Amino acid sequence: MEVINNHDRTWTINYIPNEVGETYIDILLGNELINGSPFKVNVFDVNQIHVSNILGGIVGRLVKFDIDASKAGIGQLEIIVQDGQIPCHATSHGSFQFDAAFLPTESGRYTIDIKFNSLPVPGN
């Protein structure tokens, strides 16, 4: 943990969590908990999201792929195809695992951007 005195009656505290999940943070001023303590933080890891089974497609036929976010923590998954030009639908299997699909309307290369809590998922 890194504690920085901002010299304006505020402090900045940085820490790196080592596991995903719900974490509670106690903050003390002297020996007293400050108002609102403990603070709940949901820790997540976009590197724990895995995309698989994505193959080439045919115009007019669904392109399907799988997304496993079961080890990433709590968050919002976004799938954006062709900068939002092509709708993509995802069906949950529970436990943060999804089947996703989109329908290509013309031949060419399609980009699929996946975000988790507004952060890009690496490798996609």
C-alpha cells in the first residue's frame, strides 16, 4: 500500500488487490474509523475473460462465439461489432458464461470489441 500526503488536508492511498471479489476497506483517522467505513470495493480482472470458438463466417449466417467471464469478478460486459454498426446478442448460461452471435450483412473483415466495466478486454 502506498500512502501519499497531498498537503491539502487530503491523502491518496493506492493499493493493488491480489484477488477478484468483494473487498471491504477500513479507513482510520488516528484510532477512529472515519464515517462510512468500511467501504465496499468490487475488484475485477479483465485479463480473466476468455473468448473462444470464434470462426469465420458467411454472409447471412450467424457468427457465434463463447465468452467466459466466470473468473473476472462482478461487472458489465459489452460486445461491440463494427463500431456498433452490427447488433450482437449474448445469451447467459449462468456463472458469467455467454454464447454471443452477430449476423454479417456483407463480406469483409468484422471487428469485435469486448469491454468489461468499460475497460477493453485484452486480446480481442
